[in-house]
Amino acid sequence: MREKWSAFPWVCFAMCVGVMGTALISPLYPLYKDVWELRTSDISLVYVVYMLGALCGLLFLGRLADRLGFRAVMMLGLILGWVGTLVTLLAWDLASLNIGRFAVGLSSSLIVTSASVGLVQLSRDGASQRISTITSFLLAFGFGLGPITGGVIGQWLPNPLVVTYIPTLVLGLVAIYALTRIDLGAHADAARTPLGWPDLMPRLTWTERRDSVAFMLTCACPFFAFGVFGLYASMSPLFLDKMLPWHGPVVSGTAIGVILLASATVQLLCAKLSIRWCGLLGLLSVVVSNALLVANFKVGSSMLFAIGVGTAATAHGLCLLAGISMVNHITSPAQRSGLISTYLVCGYVGSIVPLLVAGWIADHFGLPTAITALGLCVVAVATPLAVWFFVHPRMRRV
């Protein structure tokens, strides 16, 4: 009988590889635009298609891990992501690229929800705070590693629109093979219940009524965390062009990756901080980072922008740590993947809607007006939510 592999570290590895592959393409968009002579709207479409795939996965398939077990769903996600990455590598036009990106977006939802469920189930001591820290760290680290890897390969290796995806394809095969070898022990069939058509209908899972307000405040954390990251990631090229003499995929990829890796570092440093303090400081950091971005459009200071990036990374890390920790405290085993899906949907909405609104305002009134309006709106909404999160009785009891 072949020796089984320890499950926990390989689930962590598979989760990191899965989310890394989703963000790999970020610094390559300018290359696609030049090589294929795409319009800016075409590049935006590629991003939107990816987000649609992720949202479809959360809405239609977000509860599968509660029904089929986390390993089966994670395997499905990794295989789908591997195929989507291969299609992206072989893409010959915009339509084929979008097909690949939709598959990758769909796979990312399956991987994140199933891995989050799996890490909780595999925890020997039931330490939900430690598992929450590991989960949110892996998300930030994997997403941060993707654009950095894509940027380095895209900058210096030949044929980057093909070569960039090869490491992810190789690591994906390792992750798929590892999941076939891991020993789940008593957890092998813990989550398996019959799957019916109602489980595939688009809907979001919600908590019991007594935790409804607490869960709403919890979902505000990924909404603002994803939003502030998206805002700084989209604004950084404007400032980097003025701040740095270098240009290319490695610059944009590193700029995006540094925020996420800094977020992962913040989560490790604040792992023992209570949830209510994480939520308060995270949401207040969102307020400060947006205020700094608004001010910097008038000042134009490199130092102020660097401070804003650091504050945005802090906001991202603390909000995700507080959010996923609270989800694990609120949920029951039977609805864990469903609540994680709802939690992530709020994050994706936070990364899409504010940028679309800011883009519309920028088209009609100019970019400074758009950033000012969006920033002031975030300050006005996130400040009372931060205080409410801190004083809410459910957060105080954790």
C-alpha cells in the first residue's frame, strides 16, 4: 500500500497554486494590447469575463464543498483552472482568451471555497483563529505571487505570452497529483450529502437571524478590502510612470504583488489581534488610504503615495483577517462553503462596482473628480461601519 501524504500542507500548497494562476496575467495585459492591437475596452472585457466566471462559480457552485466534500471540489477547481490556463496559453484571439479567463475565474471560486472548508476540517485542534489566519494569508500570498511571477517572466524571457503560464501548469499538475495522495482520515466523507438541483441554483447563503447584522458587518470587510486594492492597483501605473525611470511588466506586476505580499505580512504580524480590533483598524485604514489618495491627486507626492500603498496593504490584510475569522466563528459546518461564497461575492462586488462608477465619473467629469468623489464616499461609509464593527456585541463575544 502506497504511503499517503499529509493533507494539511498539500491543501495549502494547492490553494496557493490555484490563486496564483488567476493573477498571473495581470502584468501581461499591455503585451496582449500591443501584440494583438487590442483596444483598452478589450482589455477591460478580459478582466470582466474573469470576474463573471468567479461570480458564477460562487453563485451556482459555491455550496458544492458542503455536499461533495472539499477534496472533490478542489480537484475539480484545479483541473478546470489547469485547462483554462492551457487555453490562455494557446489563445489566438480575444474570444479564445476570454474562454480561458472565464474558466480560470470559475476555478478560482471552487478552489478558494473548498480549500477554506478543507483547512477548517483538517485542523486537529479546531483553532479557528489560526486557520483563519492561514486561509487569508494564503489568499493574499498566492494572489501576490501571481503578478510578480508574470511580471518577471514577461519582462525578461522570450515569448512571454506562452512561457509565463508554463510554471503554473507544472505546479498545477503537482497539486492535482498531491490531492489524490493525501490522507483525509476521518474527514474523507465528513461533508458528503446528496446533491440535488436546488444546490446548483444561483443563490447566496445567509446566516441565522441572530447573526444577520454581524455577518453584514463581516461582509463589509472584503467589500472595502477588495475595493481599496483595486483602486490602488489601477492608480499605481499613473504614479509609477512619474516616480520610476523603468517601465514594463515587471514594474506593474511588482507594484500589484507588493501590496498583496505586504497584506500577507500584516496578517502574520497581527494574527493574535482580536477580531474586533482587526475589523476596526482595517476599516479605518481603508478610510486613511482613500483620504491619502484623494489628497495626493492635488499634492502629487511620491512619498504620500508610498504611505498610501502601505496603508492600503494594511487595510487589505486586516479586513481579510477579520472577515474570514468572523465567518469561521459564525458559520456551522453544513453551511461553511455557502457563507464563504457570500463573503467572496461581496469582495468581488467591491472590486467591480466602485471602479465602474469611478470610470463613468471620470469619463464625464475627469479622473480627479472621480477619485475625490469615490474617496469621500468611502470615508463617509467606512468610518461608522468601523465603529459599529468594534462595538457590536457579537464581535465582542469572540
